[in-house]
Amino acid sequence: MPKRNASAEYLFLAFFFLAIGCDGQERGQVSAFAQPSPLAESLPRFLTEPEDGFIVRNSPVLLSCAASPATQIYFKCNGEWLHQKAHNSQEHIDDSTGRTVWEVKTDVSRQQVEEIFGLDDYWCQCVAWSAAGTTKSRKAYIRIANFRKRFEQEPLGKEVPVNHEVLLDCRPPHAIPPPQVKWLKNDIVIDPAKDPNFYITVEHNLIIKQARVEDTANYTCLAKNVVGSRRSSTALVIVYVDGGWSQWTEWSECSSKCARGLQKRTRACSNPTPLNGGTFCTGEAIQKIACTTPCPVDGSWGEWSKWSACGPECTHWRSRECSYPSPGNGGKDCSESPLQSQNCTKGLCMKSSKYRQEFINTSETRDEIALYAGVAVALVVAVGIVLTAAVVLYKRRRHEYGSDILDATSAMTDNSHLLCMAVQPDLTASAGQFHGASFPPREGPQKIAMTQSPLLESMPLTHGKACASVCMSSMDSAATVEFGQNLPPALASADSELGSLSSDFRCHSIPHRSGMGFAAMPEKKEKTAVPPLGALPYDRRPSACGTFGCMGGRLVIANAGVSLLVPPGAIPQGQFYKMYLMVSHDDALRPVLEGDQTLLSPVVVFGPPNVPLLTPVVVSVPHCAELCSEDWLLSMQRQEIGGDWEEMLRYREEPPFPPCYWQLGNGVCHLMTETPAAYALLGEPLSPAAVKLLRLAAFGPSVCPSLEYSLRIYCLPDDDDSLEEVVELEKRLGGRLVVESKTLRFKANAGNLRLSVHNTPNTLWTNKLQDRFQDIPFGHIWPGTQRLLHCMFTLERNALSTAELSCKLCVQQLEGEGQILHVQTLLHNVCSPLSGGCLQGGSGALTLVGPAAFKLPYAIRQKLCGSLDVQSPHGHDWRLLAHKLGVHRCMEYFQSKPSPTGTILDLWEAQHLEDGDLDLLATVLEEMGRREDMNPQTTET
């Protein structure tokens, strides 16, 4: 709104003229101003105002404004007047109003904007004068435009079945101003308005609603702003079509025209035809049945009848029938005549002509009568046959309908249980679909799947059934974990389905294609259907739970290397908390990675959230980084209930009084915090020498009934939980570990991982891989977000009698280090030392409650806290204890706690979970001159 205090503005201008003087004074000065006219006129009104702008590289931004009526107009930037030389002013008369219009322009350079320090942006506005007062324009903000080169998330290629939804992720680089994102299909811009099958979300992700065969293409994410444009890597989307059988043809004629033969019918895998690597139809393409065709029977004459009496013409007759046998099934009829005549008087017949003429007339009359009588008899016989056939057909159909009705009624009344029977499968139909398995309802308390509740859901205490003091759980025996009567916080399901591996032996990450195990495994015809991996009632999230009081306790997931220590005094006196600890395998709940960041630890969650803790608890999390302060920038990320992931700590850059404390060691990180939440360790390499440890594990089938043998090599984070997850998954798929796993030092040098098989006996085995090696791209391994990443090699033995496999699996990072896995295994269903043994699954969860959970007795702990918490003039107090135990990096954190000694001892307890030796602690106290504090005899009760 314009300001109308004219007198105040005049005073301001007067002092302003005196202060700035002439040209050449301080920056932001104006050399001269026109004195405002004393004539009464309206306040200046801006015709054009300065607009926001961005400085691209070193090009300045031109700002302009115009006002009328005005006597002068100048720019003020960040509260200071620009020098007069920085203005380009023009004055002209508006033809329509006849008033004076002042226009002013100025250039804002990159140097001017970079001189501004702080959080505020650089801004400029116009100030116009007239005799009535001053008017200020809107503020125009000038920012330096930038555009990073690397996408935060690039789309990944996929193989999807037809008519399925496809999601391609794209997070463009950080830019000012924010970039506009478009998607390219084979370098042609996708317009969702023209093709509604495409949809671009507000997060710039591309969704193909129903994948079509023509959607098979290269997809690229394109981001643009005033600086330029950036293109993501190309993602190849292959839309494949699984083959389907056509209808059966009609049965062919019997192959034999006489006796037994065969009939066949066919169908084609053309409904639809498999495309783009889709699976071929399973089942038979040809069906054959036995048939019998009657052989043709040729007719043959029977015996002649007796001769008839001698007739008027002195002849007699005899006949025979073609019925010994009669012709049938297309056989030939009898040849020659069925009648025979001859003279019966041997030439002595002497009949008169008159008698002969009468005999002829009488014979003709008899012939006509016989003809008409025969026709009448034939009609009567035909009508009778038709009526008889109609009656028989009617009775037969009525009998059939009646029997059907009786059968249906009988089935519904006497055999109603048959309605519940499963329909017998059609062996000729297309196989490969599973419609779910039926599990009978269970009696007793229901177990609720952890995947059905939100992350960090609150677990209120109940006065009923609670978690036992010692909880032992085995995640390989049940699909759910029961925490009393209340559902614990949970993450989404950790199970991912192993994709079927296509015959071209490409490397895969989970999920891939259909979820029915490995394509290289031969199918077995069994009566019971096997459900796909995702349908099995199984949950693989390691977890532990326990109910703790003021004496604290410990939760341990041994096979995952994760533990939670609740020290004495953390829970208020007289209260009990039902606490839990779990490892999340949900990809959706992992931290968002930026740049070259990588996930170095599993996502660990403990709770319940929002519970008051009096002292910090200690969460121990494994990590796979090879620690070197010069190579890594490490940070601890946290996600509280209902919030986003945020950076909580950065290694060696902690604030003076941090909200929590962490101690990094080789392979493990100990975090002291008072906030239940989800935690994860991220790392960003500062040099190509940064090393992330990977675990290499090779698996093969336990039973190999065919000639083909599949080796699967997994590249996993170097922690026991990841290996345990793969072992459990392979066990359900019929696989086993064929060689002891090894660790690989994987460097941040952008080198791909190359896998190859060597030294297979050529006389016994053949490598079906056309190429000699397979590569896993660096970008698939380094972020650590693609679980169960693996490649497969298929070997073929020359005979089923070959029962041993010996070869070398070479895994080498390009321009890096490598490992060799020596495989020597027997091909049968028995776990043996040569085959690497059979690993047993289970999370190994353990809950310890009270003093039994700690190495240091409670009485000794209390005495140490009482003697060392008081600062000594000589420094022989908790500060020296922190130096002796190597946890003195951030002394302010311990100082801020009610008992610094107790906090240090809690961290020592967490560090020495397995090798806790009180003699080592006693030695440290003896060096401090506090040996008597470890003597139980001097400990107060």
C-alpha cells in the first residue's frame, strides 16, 4: 500500500541529500534528486514493477519499473540506495493522461548478490517521488541460478507383464529455480493429455497404468530450468507377454482304416503368442487317444433255393441271397445275378398259342396287382418304423432327463459334502497361476502380522497379558510376532520375491518378473500347488521384545548383530515398559539417499515411541564401512513417528552439547539416545579409496534331478542379518549354501563388479553362459538399497551319473579387489561338509531382564558412580575413566547427564556384550587409583 506521509518523506530526502553529497561517495549513494514539486498532485502509481529474476552464470539481471506522476524514481536494494550511476532513467509524457512518466532500469550483477551473507535473499524495489509523497513498488528477489548435474534418483529398467502397472522413479537434481520435468519415450516427449495411459505424478514419477506391448521402449527423465537441462540415464522397459494356449482342434480321423489306430488333436501357443521374452505355454500341444475302426466286410452268396414249379413258359426259377456274410462297413456287394432260370421240359414243351396268350394276359394282371400291393405294404412299414423310432427316442430322452434330475437331487440331499470338494484341474489348460493357499483358522489368541501397523505405532501398557521376562523368538517358524495384546510398531513386509531368471543369464535384483523362484529349476508334476513366495505365511523381520522395570535389561538379536541396552534407572521407579527392537527390511522406510551416499547399516527400530526415559539407552547397530576419517563422511539418520528422516549427528562434527552420542568401532556403531525411533547409518565417500565391505555367498539346489545345475552368487552387505535372510529364502526355494561366504572390499571408484566361473571339468560339465562373465553395475551395488542382489550361472553336466561339482567363482571389482570362491559340492539332498553345510535360520532373539543382563554387578556400579561422579582436583574421576576407556571424544555429552560415570559404564556394557571382562575394567580402575571400588566387600548395599 502507498504511504502518504509527505512531510516526513521531504525531511528524509533533505537529510538524504546532505548525507550522500556528490558523486564518488559511499556505495548506495545518489548524487542528486529533483526537488518535489509543491503543487498538489496524487501519489505516484507504478505502471510496471520489477520482476523476480535469476542470474545465470555471470549474466546480470535487468530490473525496470515505471511510475506516474513522478518527479524521481530510484532503486533501493537490500535496504540501501543504489548509486545514481547504476540507474538508467528516462522521462516522457503519457499521451493518454498528459502526465510525466519516469522509467528507470538497473542491472544486478552476480557480485552484488554474492556479497549478501545470511539466510535472506537479495531484493530490490523502486521508490517513486511526487509532490504528494512517495510510493514503493513490490520487492523483486534476485537469486543465483544453479543446476546440479547428478540426479538424486534415476529410473531403472524393468521387465513387466502386459497390462500391469509400471512405476519409473525420477528425482531431478537440486536446482534454483526448480526444474520442469518431462519424460521421453525413445527421445519423444510424452504427453499424458494425448495418451491417458501415461501419468506423471507431482513427484515427477512416471506411471504407465496398463503396460502395452508398444510401451516397450527407452524412457528418460528430462529436467530443465534457466541454467540448462539434465538427462537421466535411460531405463529400458520391456513389456513381455506370456504365451497362452488356443482352443483344441477337433479330433482327427482314426489313423488306421481297419482295426486299432490313433486320433489326435492340437493347439497352438498363440492366444497370445509369447513376446519379448515371455514364457512359453506349459502343457501338451498335442493329445492322442486310441481308436478302433471296423474293417470292411465283402458280401458272399448263400446256397441256391429249390427250383420252382415248371411255369407256363416251360421254365422254372431258383434264387440265392448275398448274406453269407452280408456286405458291411463299406465292403463289396455280391457280383452276378441272384436269380437263375432254365427250361423245365428239356425242350418237350408243346403249349398252344391260345393258351399261351391267355397265360400272358393273366400274368400281366397278376404283376400289376402285386406291384400295387407291394407299394402299399412298403408305405405301411415305413410309417410304422417312423412311429416306433419316435416313441423310442422320446422315452430315451425322458429317461435321461429324469436320471439327471434324480442325480442332482441326490447329490444335493444325500451327498451335500461333495459341493465343498475342489474341482479337478484341467490337465489340458494353461498352468502357472496360483490362486492362494487356504490355511485353517487357529484357536486361541490371534497373532497379528507386524506388517499391518504403521511405523513406530504406540504400544500402550496393558495390565493383562504382557511379554514374558525372557522372550525367545524364531522367525523361521511363524509369520508373525505377538507382543501381548497390543500390536507393536512395524515396518512393511520384508519379504521380496525372487524373480524368475530368464535364459539369457542376466544379473538380477529383487523383485524381478514373476515371483515363483528360479526359472532354471525343472518343474515337477505334483498334485498340490505350490504358492508363490509372497503367498507363504512367513515374516523375516528379526525382532525381540521384553518388559522392563527400573533395573533395566537387554534385548539382543544375535544373528543380526543388533542389541538394545536399557540401563538401570532409565525407567522410572514403579513403572514397567514393554519395549521392542527390530530390524526393518522395508525399502519404503529406508532413508532417502543424496548424491553418492550409501546405506551402511540396517534400519533398526526400537520403541515404543514417546516413552519418558530418564537416562540414555544404548542401541548397537552393525555397519559395513571400513573406517577411515579421511575417506568417509558418516552421518546418523533418525525418523521419529509421523516425521521424515533427518540427520541427527555427523561424525567428528558434533555440536558442543549433542542430543545424543555415538561411538564408532570396526563393524559396529553404539548409539546413546533417549528418543525411541528408527535409526540408520549413512556414508558419503570423500575419495575413491572409501571401502564398503560386501558379503559374497554362493547357493545351489539341494536336489538336482536334471542335467542343469544353477549357481546363484549374492552380493550382500557385510552383516549376519543379510546373509541369514538369504539363507532362509534359499531354504524355502530348495537351495543351500555351497561354499563358505567371503568378504569383499568394494571401493567407491565407480567400478562394476564382474563375476565369472572357471576351472570346471570340461569332460563332465558345460557352461551354458554365452559370455564368459557377468557384470553388476556399480550403481546397483553402492547405494545398498537393492536387497538380495545376485547373478546366476547355469552349468550342464554330461550325464546324470556326475555327482560332484568342482569349480572357482571369481568376483572382481574393475580397478579394485576381488575374491575367489572354491566350490566343491556333491549333487544330492544331504548336507555335507564338502557342500558348505546347511545353515539354520532364526533371528536368535533374546531378552534379559534385571541384573542378569549386565556384566558389572549393580552394587559395584552404584559405588563407582558415587565415587567418580564427584570431580577430583587431580582429575581422577569420570573424565579420566572416559579417557582410559577411549570414549572421550565428546565429554560435554557425559557432563550433561545426571551420572556421567553411569553413562560411561553403560556404553562399556554395550561395547563388551560378548567379551565383557571385569578384569579389564578393574585394571583401568587400578591405574586410576580406584581399585577398592571394584571390591564387593566394600560396596554399600
